[in-house]
Amino acid sequence: MIRPGGALMRAIRQSAWGGTETMALVEVARPAPVFGEVLVRVVAAGVNPVDVYTRRGQAYNQVLDLPFINGWDVAGEVVETGYGTPRFRPGDRVFGMPWFPRAAGGYAEYVTAPARHFARMPDGLGFTEAAALPLAGLTAWQMLVEVAAVAPGQRVLVAGAAGGVGHLAVQIAKARGAHVTGTASAAKHAFVRGLGADEVIDYTTSEVSGAVRDMDVVVQMFGGRAGLDALECLRPGGVLVSAQAAWTPGLHERAGELGVRAVDYLVDPDGAGLGALAGLVADGRLKVHVDAVFPLARAAAAHDRVATGRTTGKIVLAVGEPAGDEEARG
């Protein structure tokens, strides 16, 4: 929720749902924090597939208004705190996924949100990598830990293991002690194995549902036929956690026929989950891979890159500069 302040800032705004031609770099009123909120100066902003779908008018647009500033992944520095926010002070380096799926305005130089939508950046993680972590990282964490409760020794299948959510899900599942199988094109097998995957299946040459069986948990980011096929990979009583259940007709009915569970899932803001991700990063058990970085003014090009569906890891926008030269890189 953006409440105007007194100054101006740069942002990528669109006045209609549609193609990248709807995106424009403009000056808008800088937001101001109210009770329980913080004002964050954005250094970097992540770009996700949901950003592309939303820009087109295909995702969550019923809770969004035009003109619209896209983006939910941000990393930056706290500038100002509203009343009752002892969690942070000005100058703190934070990252978060504010307001999702309501408008956060991440493609901008400043954002405001409740303090609990952010967490402190761990030492050794730069703003670029931190901006790539919140939405994809929380998606993987909440799917695996909060929904599926993955335990040591369980068998987990991560579909799209080289993607934004997938490459983090592989690492989180391994940190939980699971045996992990990932799907990826042959060119990305070495990358996925480097993340810790025990097995990698080439989905372009193998029928995954025929090659993978007896999984305890499947993390699925694709809908349609792929979502239905993923159910075949589970053991009786296993669970599919799907971010695309709404786009997979018959999913729950088919799960019932096979004696497995299918769980609908949508990520939500979670400061505690962000803290858990930061802990994994600090322990060296989670690394964020950034495929490419674009300046804010080239957000449309970043959308084009994400829309290919061929990225390895995440795409990030460079929005501003950190104070001084304190950017820490791992």
C-alpha cells in the first residue's frame, strides 16, 4: 500500500495491463511510512515470473489497481521507521517481499511496508543476491518446510530445479536432510548437481513420471499436464505442493484416485521465514544464483528475459546505490 510522501522518486509504472510497452520510467511521489511500517531505499529488486503474468493482466489483478508499480522482491536500506517499529533502525540493510500479492511497488527507489515483511540481510550477502531471494526463497521454504514438513531421509522431487524457486528448493531440501531429485535440461545438469541434487532427470528427453517414482514430496511450479503427471511420481500418501493448482484442472480428483495429496499453495510475506533463509545463507547452506542484472530503466528487457522460461536462477534490477561502499559480496 503506497502512501505519498513529500519527495519524488523514480519508478517503473504501467497504466494498462499488457505487453512491455505498457512499462515506463516515471517520477512519482515517494511513499511515507505509517504506524508499524518502515521506509526502505531500494538498492536492488528481483524480477519473477509472477511479475510478467501480472503485467499482462493474468495474475492477482483483481487486487491491484492501475496505474501500477510492479515488483515484490526488494533489498535496500531502512531510511525511516514509523511509530512502533523497534525491529529496525535507519541504516539497517534489509530484504523482503512486502504486501504480496497486493501492490508493493518494488520497481521503485523507495518502498514502505510493515516491518515484519522484512528481515536483516545476512553478512556476506550483497544487495543483488538479497533482492533475488525473498519471493523464490520463501516459496521454496514454505512449500518444503511449512506445508510438506520435509524430514531427513525423505525423497523430494523438485521440478524445474535450475529455476528461481527450483535452485533454492534443492538446497533447502538438502539442508533438511532429504534425498533430492531435480528436473532440468541436460545443459543445466552440472549446475543442479552443484546445488546438491542427488539425481537429475532431463525432462526434455525423459518422461519424468516414468523415470521418477516413490517420492515423498514433489514441489511443482508448473500447471496443466505437467502438474497432473507429477502426481504419478509420488508414493501412496505422498504430497504434491503446487503453485499452479488453479491452472491444473482435475488435480485434486486425480490425486484422490492415486491415493496421494495435492496441496494448493501461494507464498505470503513472512519475516520469520526470511530470517530462516538468512540463517541458511550465513551457514553456507544456501546460495542465490543471479542469471543477469538490468538497470531499472531496462525493466522491460528484464521481463523479456524472464518470459523465455530459460533463466538459471534469478533476474535482478539494479535500482540504486548502497550508502558508502559497504556492499558485501559472498
